[in-house]
Amino acid sequence: MWAPDIYEGSPTPVTAFLSIAPKISISANISRVSIYGSYGATLQQIFFFCSIASMILGALAAMAQTKVKRPLAHSSIGHVGYIRTGLSCGTIEGIQSLLIGIFIYASMTIDAFAIVLALRQTRVKYIADLGALAKTNPISAITFSITMFSYAGIPPLAGFCSKFYLFFAALGCGAYFLAPVGVVTSVIGRWAAGRLPRLTESVATRMGMHATKDRVESDTSTVYSISLYESTITTRDEPWFGELKLALGVIGLPVTARDRILRCSPPVVGTTRAGPGPDSER
């Protein structure tokens, strides 16, 4: 369990990089291997077990944390299990859901750590320090609440749609046990992640603190915009989804089942893929 200690002791920008970059690189490489190669039922069961273990560990361990960064670390562990759910399916739908989940997770993580970095000037370190945030800086409180609710998977935010696609892909490939476990751990994670914004509002109301005008830096306005946009990243009809599919095609990943057949299936003896050639009439 070294990840929470690393998250707590490292600078916030480094923590954000360590939270995003390894997951993107490893998932992309494993996705290419699983698409262009194959794995048997034994390896698929191992993926299922690792997904369940990560989701349960991340959800339960985040409930007992007292510092701001440590729940984010355990939430990162849980999201590894959710993302691995798409990889465990071994289908194009699972890979698509995995890539969508990574994209949404990266945006949420950047947003969360940017807010934590913006709150460093107020010396917020413990979860209890968030008690007066709703009164002293309501914009930061609203932004932080939206981000954590998206982490928890509250509809209609982006985190909910990410998990919905992953669980739907798991049901499509016959993983009927993996999807309910993911739903249960997601509900537990909602309590852990929702504890931060809930404390932000309840403690401030109970203490009856007066609002103060904190200086809002220009760079934090971008953070607020990103956080509010998370509520609109909900469906595959969004413009960014088409751009994501185009990017997958550029790096060589198939984006449809037909594309996978054309790229990955071996040619049948006596036939050609591209149709009749110049020597076909001979």
C-alpha cells in the first residue's frame, strides 16, 4: 500500500502525473496486445480477479482516510479495477469502453489535483480543513463537489457514464459477476468520495462562519471551467468522441468490429481481402 504514501509525500503536480501517465501507457500497450493477439480463458479469469480485487480494495480503504490526497490515491486504485473491466472482456466494446474510461478518468484526475493545488494557499491538508470551504470560497467548494461526485459516479456526470459503458461491456461479454461487484463498490465509493463535499457543506453550516473574499487566481478559473464541463461529458454523441475514434485509428487501434476483422483476421486460403486483382482473370 505504498501508493497513498507516495500521493501524500510527493508534490501535487508529480502526484497527478503518477496517477495518470502509468495507467494510460500500460492500458494502451495491453490493449494493443489484446487486440492484435489473443489470451485464453485462464488469463481472462486472472483479469477478472484483479479487477474485483482493485475495486474492493479501493472502495473500502478510502473510507478510513483523514487527509485530502489519500482518498484520491485509493480512488485511483479502484479506478484501475474499473478500467481493467473493459480489458477483461476481450471484445471491441470492452476496449472502446476502456479507452473512454481512461479519457474521462484522466480529465477528472487533472481536475481534482488542480483543485488541490489551488487550495494549497489556504493550507488545506486534512479533510476536516474543508469544513469552512463552503463559506470562505464557495466557488472552490462547488467545483470540488462536482469533481468528487463525478469520481463517485453520480449521474449525469462523466464518471457515471464511464462506469456505465464499462459495466455494460462486462455484461455483454458474459461477466455477470463482475458487473454487480463493480456496482456495489461504486456505491461504497460514492460514500467515500461524497464525504468530502458533504463535510465541506455541513461543517461550514454548523460552525456558522462568515464568508471571506479569497483571492481567486486566473489559472483556477480554468479549473472551474473544466470541472463544470464534466457534467456535459455524458454520451458518445459528444464531439470529442468522434475525435477520439479518429485518434484511435491514427495510432493503429481498430474502432469498430469490422475494422478488427479486416486488420486482425488471417486471410482465408483461396480468397483475397481487397477484391479481385489484375491477375484474377488469368
